Amino acid sequence: MRPIPKSMLIHSGTITGVTTTDRWGNETTTPPVDLKFIRIEPTTKIVKDKQNNEIQLSNLMFYDCKNSLPKGATFNEDTVITINGKEHTIKVIDKLYDENKLHHYELGLI
């Protein structure tokens, strides 16, 4: 399968710093990261979260593993992504594979 063409990846944004806690309770926050060559599509899809609550997504974000920047980005639920000055929260992370390797991410945002 071919990568998503850059001509379709017309959006950019910023993912806020991710706070992680190690086993001793020390919190570490990463600096914000600029996302380039992503795509945002409006949606009205309804999904269920880990607690089985229904959530209506407002957008889907596509991150192509070949053409989107930064390379090798990883995503966590409840992380905030700012696109065009509007904050969105990641609620669903779908990893889509091309045979044996990761092709792209589809992130459900609210």
C-alpha cells in the first residue's frame, strides 16, 4: 500500500507535552511537538471508551508513518492536540497496518 500523498496531508498542529509518571511517582512532561503533514476530517462517529461510555467524535486525524512529521511519533489517549487554535483531545487511537508494518494512525478527537 502506498503512503498517503503529501498533497492530501494539508494540515498541521501541535501536540501538547505528555506527562508520564514513573514507578516512584516522579512526573515528567515532554515539550510540545509540532505536527506537520497531517489531515483532519470532520466526523460524527460514535465510539465507546474503556469505561464503555459512548463518545461522539468531532474529528478524525490521519498521521501517515511515511510522510507526516515528526517521524516515529506516538500518541496517547487524553493528549491534547491544537489545530488552528482549537484544542482537541485524543479519545481513540487506531493503528492501521500494511502487511507487517504500521502504515498510518487514525486518531478520534473530541
